[in-house]
Amino acid sequence: MSATHDVVVIGAGLSGLVAARELAGKGLDVVVLEARSRPGGRTHTTAVGGVTVDLGGEWVDDAHGEMKRLVAELGLGLVPAARRKEESLWSIGGRTTGEMPLSDRDRAVYRRMHEALGEAADGVDPEAPWKGAPGDHDPSVEAWLRADGMSEGGLHAVETLLSTCGSTVPLARMSFYSYAVKVATRGGPGKGNEYRVEGGAGRVAEGLAEGLGERVRYSSPVVGLRQDGGVEVRYGVADALRTLRAGRAVLALPFTLYGGIRFDPPLPPPLRELASGECYGVVRKMAFVYDGPVEAPALAVTDTPLGYLWTVRGPGGETGVVSFAGGRPLEAELRLPGEERERRAVALLRGMFGLPEPGTVTEAAWSEDAWSRGSYFIAGPGDAVRLGAAGRSFGLLHLAGRRPWRRRRAS
């Protein structure tokens, strides 16, 4: 059977849910199709051994005004982070220190990089970051650091902070200009990760989905989009394919998933390039929960496949250690079986910090997740220009997060 709607939103992550909420608020008939059995995309809060942890996106930056307003509108709260990565315990090259291990020379290069990022960020329009992008003259972050004289040891420490424990894309593949765009949206160099959502970031998606009610359809992966004066959408439910029609569609899913959808007409070349390119890193979060108090670092930055570590507490005195890692140290690790990865992770915690065997271990390897297949979109050198060329829409298909069409009823 076919049904006709004003707009169909593909994906019930935060961007898709916010788009659907705004469109429904303008009186449009909206339906959301989500491949997973839950909302939130790569935002997912769950209980592990009695401790509430975010197995996906977690932190809210002070500069993220729209996100902070959304949290407030949903009646949720923000909890200030006690410390930042720069204030962490550092474990690099098998040595543990209380500060980022840089020589005086490398520290000066790192400071100049922040100054250059700040200067580049000052001219960035967050709504159209491709405007003014340097194109083929845009170096990678690694190339910029090498050109300014940073040593191999310094590059390793910076890669650990910015890639392994941050953006998840190796510095050699990260555009300096695009990293400046990220700096601009976070409020400046060194900013970010100031807050967490009380009760978990997953509550934001749950609140949005609850407000949309039956407009959100789960376990409904889209396999085809055809434009023929409207949009015909083919999607799977159980073992069958269904079809619905809408005046327009909003794409709110990662570029990594575009290859599983048949577009008719085909995607324009700039979008095909972005969808087929390696613009997403690898990422994994793990949660280790101990039945009682253990002496674990409040925050630690490591160059291991555990990456960035922090401690959370459960209501019954449980101690949870959460790990976020991406980039090069994780790429080889993810080729191992899951049980071997867990064993190696527990052994690393024991070796670095003397922690005992945890009662519960949970892993979320988002690069292996069928409906994510990666982490963040971090543009490589020259990609910002291609992103601008991709535009906000093609035909009746619109990209979520790229300012919507004129405010009129979809047709």
C-alpha cells in the first residue's frame, strides 16, 4: 500500500529527529524512517552493570547553543565536566606523566598551530564553511605540523590527543582548514567537552522521538529513493519491502550509508565523491564496570586502543571506566575477534593502572555497526570545497542540517 506525506525524513538520529520536529511544528505531515529499533543513531545511553553510560556521542560543548537550548526545551539538564583532556593523566609510549609530553620546541609548534587554527576559525561561517576554503592548497594537520618543525615524538602525542582521543581520523587525512571549522564551532582552540547530559545523551533522542510519537517508524531501513514529481521511498519491514510517497525527503544519515540506497536519478557527482570517499574514521567505546570502588584515573589520555578514559560512578558504589578510541591504534585492533579485543582491553587497564578484573564489559564498535559504519565526518584536504559543491539539496531530496528550503508547505 502507498501513503502520501508532505515530508519523509530518513534517519532518526539527532539531526533527523530535530528536522522532523521543526517540520511537524510548521504543520507538515512528516514521517521518519529509522533502520534501528531505537532512536538516536550514534547517540545511545544504556545501563552497564548498574552504571549509566553513553556508548555513543556524549559531550556537549559550551559553544553549542542550539544543543543547549534543545536540552533545556526537553526538560533535561547539563552536568559540567570536572576536567578536560589537557588536564588528564597521560600514558604515551609506555610512560605516564601529568601533562602532555612535548619538548619545549614541540610545545611552541603546538602553540603556533592553535594560533593558526584560531586565525583560520575567525573567518569561518559555520553555516557555509566551504566559503573561503583553500581547496587544493589546504594542507593536512600533519603536513602543517611537519612544515613548522614538530618532531616525530611530538606528532605522536598530538595525534594521540586530536585523533585517537578526539576526531578519530589520522592527522594525515585531516584537513587543516576543516579542523579550523571544528575549532570555530567549539568556541575556539582547546575548547569543547564542557558538559554531559544528565542521565545520558540518549535521553535527548528519546525525548524528541516521544514528542513525534507514531511519526517515527523503526526497523525500517530505506533501500530506494525515486523522484518522479514527488518522492517514492522503498524501505524494508521484516522480510518485506514497502513503499510510501512524500512531497520531499530529508536525508539524515551518514554518507557511509548512501551506497546501500538506490537513488533515481543518481546522486550528483560531488555527493557521490563524498559518499565513496574515506571521510569517516573508526571509533569504539567500551565500558568496564567494577562492583565497588576502585582506584581509577578521573581522566587519562593514552596512545593505546583504549584511547581516552574517564571514570563514572553508579548509585550502588560501582565504578565504571569508559573508553573512547579511534584512529590508527584502533584500526588493527578491530580486525581481532570481539573476545580477544575484550581480553586485551582488560589487560591494558591492569597493566597501566593496576585495575582488577571488571564485573561487566560492554563494547560498541561503531565502525562495525551496520547503520553507522564509522564515526565523525572529518573532511580531508580539499573536501570542504566538494561539500560546498554538493549543495543543500538535489531535486526533492534535502540534506539535514543544511538550512531548509523556503518555509512553505511541501508539494
